[in-house]
Amino acid sequence: MAGIQGRRRLIAAGIACVLSAGLVACSGDSSSVGKDGVVTITVNGMPPKTQPVDRKYFEEDVKAFEKEHPKIKIDAREGQMDPKTFSAKLAGGQLEDVFYVYFTDPAGLIQRGQAADISKYSEGVPYLDEVKEDYLKVFTGPDGKLYGLPNGQYSLGLVYNRALFKKAGLDPDKPPVTWDEVRAAAKKIAALGDGTVGYADYSKNNQGGWHYTAWVYSMGGDIAVKEEGRWKAAFNSDAGRKALQMLHDMRWTDDTMGSRQLLQIEDVQKMMGAGKLGMYMSGPDNIPTIVKQFERKYEDYGVAGMPNNNATLGGGSGFMFNPKASPEKIKAGIEWLQWKYLNPDRTEFEDKRASGNDVPIGLPLDRLFTGVAAARQDQAHRKYANVPQNNYKPFIERNAGLEQKVEPPNAQQIYTVLDGVMQAVLTKKDADIDQLLADAAKKVDRILATVK
């Protein structure tokens, strides 16, 4: 999920010898440095041509970076890390020096020795100490060393229709903060009639399992845990049962989820865009999709934090480094990533640039930083904001206090199993929750047995 982030440049003078800002002296294979002292690095993550505005910005940034850092050359490519071809690309020398990954990738890559340790090269990088610890942990190995850097993140909460809240007698500035409150609000919204649904959720194409994971996290549980070096299913628990029981009761006892089920994201967005849905679980990035596709207004929607006070499902992306990359390439790669993605000093420039291209500015996206860095970005976003900031305060304020849990290992395979659990609860009034959980746990244990 791409977000608007600031940039701060590291001084690149003399990269062939010593990088400023505390980076260590160069060493290693001198062949990675050209005769003119220029280090060329291959990086992926360049937007495809089907995203012309994003691609244009990316290419502009490459030119600007190279102008400020004349000893670094960026060879940019499309794509990201593909688990199906990664090992072959690495073995065949085709892997980029700096490659794009999702938060679900680093643990396995680190364990298999397929990413470079960048710890000693990242010392003194500006603002790195203000990146939220949860996101750096994703790229930290069991040895405590750092193997990559984040560039974007998302957290799930509740997107809700402020107009329906008002119509149902609910305060749109005070959305639900517990699942019991969600249930009560859904009743009032569904009571408006005319096909209005109080709360909707996904249950197919792995999206049901994804959302069930977030439900379990919000109830204080886990999908998988590692015990004595082995992963095992953990959702056959009190938290797992509470999540399914709440869904069952809203669907069958309250009749606030509507009769149409087996939904996925496009279905639910359409319901929200038609003004027929009160709430659903998602991130703030869903709002521009609804506004643009269904000709709505940003003022129509708010975002709340994940209910309860336990945790939310967070994810995101970042970059890791080819284990065969030389120290010079690693340093240059860190220089590029910090300037491009982890640099609050360029936030105002980026916001101003984007403001002329119908890009929503001020949504609570990619909040990677704390402290001074976060304050600097927030100040720039407020200056150029073209969406209603107050509508997102409930999300920002609550999200700051929630643990951000990432997806389990082999997430997509697990979600396929958990889709079936969600589907059964939402389509069968007499679904046996205990049996569903027990059967699913056995299947997930077999999936987790392959995790090394």
C-alpha cells in the first residue's frame, strides 16, 4: 500500500570511502564500484506503466536522488519479491540488490540466509530511531540483527458511513470501541430498513480468513504460535470462539449482516458506496476507492480503530538486500531507501506535488514514524489536506495504543482453511463452532508443519 512519506537526504559525497551520517567506511569487493567511483544498484518496486502518475513521480525521484548523490546510480525495475521464483533468481544471479517484500516475507528469508545483514551499515541513518519498533521487528532476525527497512504499512480498523450513523441516532464522532458496541450500533443501522445492513464481512477468496485473523487478534488471541521451535495453530481458543460467536449472533440473532453472504472486498465496497452499509472492517485506503468508484464524498466516511483494546492486524511492505551484495551496494541501497521512503523532510514537497493530481492527502496511511518525524509529516499533511481530518481521529487515536500484529506464516494457505470457517458461520445458523475450530486447527497444523 503506497503512502505519502517524507524524505531526508544523506550526504553521498565520497561514498566509495566513507558515507556521512555515521555509516561505516567502505570495504569489500571493489568491483562493485566503477572506475569513476560510482556505485550502481539494481532496485525493484518501480510502479508499472499502468500507474502513470505513480511511475512519473518515481522516475522524477530517481533523477532527483541521483543529482543529489552523484556517486550512486539507480537501475530501477518493476515488480517485487515472488516466493515462487525468488530462490532461482538468487541462485542465478538475477536478484536485484535491493528488493521489495511484504511483511510476510522477511522471517523466512532471514531464516534461510537469503537476505543480507545490514545492521552495521544502518547505524546513524537519520530518523531510523523514530521508525515504530513494531515495523523494524518485522525485519529483525532471531539474532537481533537488521535485515531490511519498512516503507509502508497498513492497520485494519472500521470504515463507517457517517450519514447512516446520524440517521440511526449515533454520534459519528464517537464510533464503537468494542465489539459489543459494534453489535449495538449495527442493530440501530439495520433498523433503518430499506435493505440497509449494519455490519458486513468477507468470507471468500482468502479474504474471510484474513479478516478472521484480525477478529482473533482483536479478541486477544493468535492464529499461530511458535512453541519449542515449531509452529502450531492457536485459534481454537476462547478468543477464536468469541470472534465466531459474535459473527454468528450478528448474522442470525440480530439479522444485522443481511441475508447475502459469501462476500469479498468489491461486494462490500459497493454496498458502502451505495449508502446501504453502516460498517465494515478495513483500512483507511478503502475510502478513496469508494469515493472515486461510486461518486461519493470524503465527508461521508469515517474510520475507527479496531474494536477492543488488544491488537489489530497490521501489514505492509519494505525492502531487503541481496545476500551477495557488496558493502558498497548495501550502503548505497540504504541511502536510496532512506531518501525515498523514510524521510520526513520531503513530505511537504511530495504533498504539494500530489495535490495537483487529485490524490487524497491527509488519510491516516503509512504512519511509520513516532516523535519529531511523525510530527513533521503530520504538519505537512495538515497543510495540504484535501480530505476531512476529523473523520479519522478515532482511528489515529485508538490505533496508536494497539499492538500491530502481522499475518501468520503461510498466511494464504491458512486463510483458505479459515475461509471455510467464516462461510459456515455466516451461512449455517446451526454451525457447530467448536467442531469448525477443531477441524480447521488440524488442517492448519499440517500447513504449519512445513514452516522451517
